[in-house]
Amino acid sequence: MAYLSEMQAIEEILEVGRRMYQRGFANANDGNISARIGENEVITTPSGVSKGFMTEDMLVKVDLDGNILAGTMKPSSEVKMHLRLYKEMPDIGGVCHAHPPISTTFAAAGIPLDQAYLQEAVVLLGVVPVAPYAMPGSVDLAESVVPFCGKYNGLLLEHHGAVAWAADPIHAFYRLESIEYNATIAMYSRLMGIERPLTKSQVNELLTLRPAWGVTAGGVPEGRDDE
Ligand SMILES: [Zn+2]
């Protein structure tokens, strides 16, 4: 696994923070972002700060057990979940968690994003399950994501928000954006009263693209029966 340099990680985290805030994914001080920069080193965002207005000196370096290696601020309490994800998936280098409104509505309702509405979402994102309810910042929350590691690209956190992971923070953020976009299409489809997923054979054909597109997880979104 090739990790980002510390400087690249800092730049990506600050940029993702600004985009996440501007897109309305993280109100006030919500959300957290991290990057793995070595076997046992992770850079993460602090608690109690708007992710739209972070500066380099606010970021914190921790080891995979959560011990602070550098920085003056307190790391986000949610860093436990990030560290758990890095421990379970040695091939990822970035995690992004926020509360995008439409995916968070699905998270509040306990409804997974598991319908195959859009071609690219089937290939690149796949199913987004709901991790069971856990207190924010708790060890339980960190544990709640473990059964989904290696199988999916992101999760809804029940009554809480969404989290996505990838090779680096920017790509983890792209996945978070995809989750929100898919939640939006699912919501509009339900509001229109017309739920018309791709057919099962269309889904299976799309899944054959995953290896070439470098996607190794995501499960199989549900299609409708072929006519
Ligand atoms: Zn949160």
C-alpha cells in the first residue's frame, strides 16, 4: 500500500473539509476526515471545529490505537471508527464521515441504499447498508462498522450519518458524494411513486465492469425481475 505523504494528506484533508462544508454535508462542527500516512500513523481532524474552516495546525497525528503523536488539539471522538476501518482494511488510505441530509434521512429511517437505480452507482458504489445504532464517539460505533469492512465502499450509520472509505481522503469524499446522490435519486423515485430499478440481468452485466474499473467491493444492488 502506497500511503500519501504527510503534506499531501494535510492538503487533501483541508480541501475535503471545505468541500464537505460547502456542500452542506457537515453543519457546524460535524463530520471528520482522516488519512493514513504509514503503517501506524493517521492524520485526522480535531473535534469542536468547523470542517469548512480548518488550518493545518488544527490537525492531529495519531497511531492506530489512538495515541496522539503530534498536534495540540483533541482528535475527533469519531477517530475510533476511522482507526477500526484502517485496521480492518489495510488497503484503504482515507475515511470521510459526515451527515449529508438525504442519506442521513435514510440512516434515520434505517433504510439501506440497496436498489439498482443507476448504472454507474451499481458498478462504482454498490449497496450501502445501515450499520446498527451506536452512541456517537463510542467503541460500539467503531465496532458496528466491522462486519461491513471489505464488502462495501461505504455505510449509513443508523440515526447518525454516512461514512465512506477509499485509497485517500479525496476519493473517500467522492464516495460520500455518490452515496448522497444515490440517496437523492432513491428519495425522488419514492416521492414520484415510481420505483423502477434496473433489471436483474442489467445489474449482472454491469457488475462485470467492476474488475476493469478497479472496484473490489460493493455487493449486488437489487434489480427488478426481467420481463
Ligand atoms: Zn457524525
